[in-house]
Amino acid sequence: MDEATSRTHVCSVLFLDLVEYSRHSVEEQVRQKQSLNVLIADALERVRQWDRVILDTGDGAAVAFIGDPEDALVAAIAMRGGAGPLRLRMGIHLGPVRLVKDLNGQTNVVGDGINAAQRVMSFAEPGQLLVSRSFHDVVARLSDDDSAAYWATRPRGSRIAAWASRQSEPLPGREALEDAVARTAERYDGVDVPLPPHWGGYVLAPRRYEFWQHRDNRLHDRQRYERVADGWTVERLAP
């Protein structure tokens, strides 16, 4: 961590809070906070522990994603989808932060990236997710025209599957999926399969690459390329 705290990181920061949290009773605040902690843990399950730093803000949380910038968007969408009765508002910003140690020796983050993410969140309505321009320029949703153009290249079976499958939702069994595909195929029998309103993609402009080459005795070669204003910086990393 000493090496990591010696320089500023440009990363995605997700800031979120519970709307009107302070107006509830203490018992309700505890219940909501426990539910929020579970929601955050589930959304971050696939993000490596060393690629994220979580800050407890009392009525919410801030998460700095040190790794891939799109992790912030994936996590935010998962939280919004699983919030249930929790009234959340969220903001994402891409900006500079510095890793520091707090009074308890735990990793903390400070910097404009945290402050800007909170300001972005402050403009969000309950249930809404807003992103800053700097984040939008790195991870942007494909336009409807681009999505339609790519949809047109997909095989008919893949189009039917996109309508039939509620991606990542629990299934009672394989038969349920196959039945949904069969019903969808019958629905569009003899006609073109249209573009689903929920279907699309994102354009990612990476800010950081790492190249890894295997060496004996675990002494691998690792080089990290990171985008800066006038090009790229290159650092050799310990294996």
C-alpha cells in the first residue's frame, strides 16, 4: 500500500445515499443500513477486494474502483435493480483520488474524485443514477442506431434468446429457459425479431492496461500502461 499511496489514482467513484434517512426512527435507520450493507456486498461480490475501497458515509457509502472504470456502472445498476423498498440516489464520477491510512490504519480515499461524485449524486432524484461527463466519456451507452446496427448482425437464434432470457435472474431449471425460448420463437414465427427496448451495449475507452508475461518461479513480467494528458505512462510492477 505504501507504493500505491505515493501517487494519485484516476478512478471511478460511486457515491450513494439513503433518501431522507435521518427522518426515520433509529430502529428504521438500523434496518435500512443493514439492508444497504447487504446490497452493496452483493453488488461488489465480483470486484476484487484490492480493486475497490468502501467508505461508510453514515447515510450511505462511497466506493472507489481502482481497477476497471466500468465496475462502478455495473455495481450501481445492480444496486438500483436490487434496492427494493430502499430509496437510493447515486452518482458516478471519474476523477483523481489518493489512497491514505485512517486513524485505525485502514485504507481510505480522499480527493476531488470523491467530492465530485457526491456533488453528482446530489442532483439525482430517488431511484436515479447520474454520471458525470468525465465518466460518460469513458463508459458511454451505445446509441439506438448503433445498437440496431449491431442487432442486425446477430443470428436469429441469438435475437430470440435475448427476448426469452431475463439475464442474470434466477431460474427454476433449464426447462424454464427452453420453454421461454420456444414461446418466443413461436411469437416471432415468420417475422423479423425486433430489437428489445432493454438491449444494448456500452463503449469503453480504457485508461489503464496491464501486460503480463509468464516467467519461471513466479517472477512474471508485468507492465502497466496508464493514460495521461499527453500520452501514456509505463510502469513495471512487482509480480
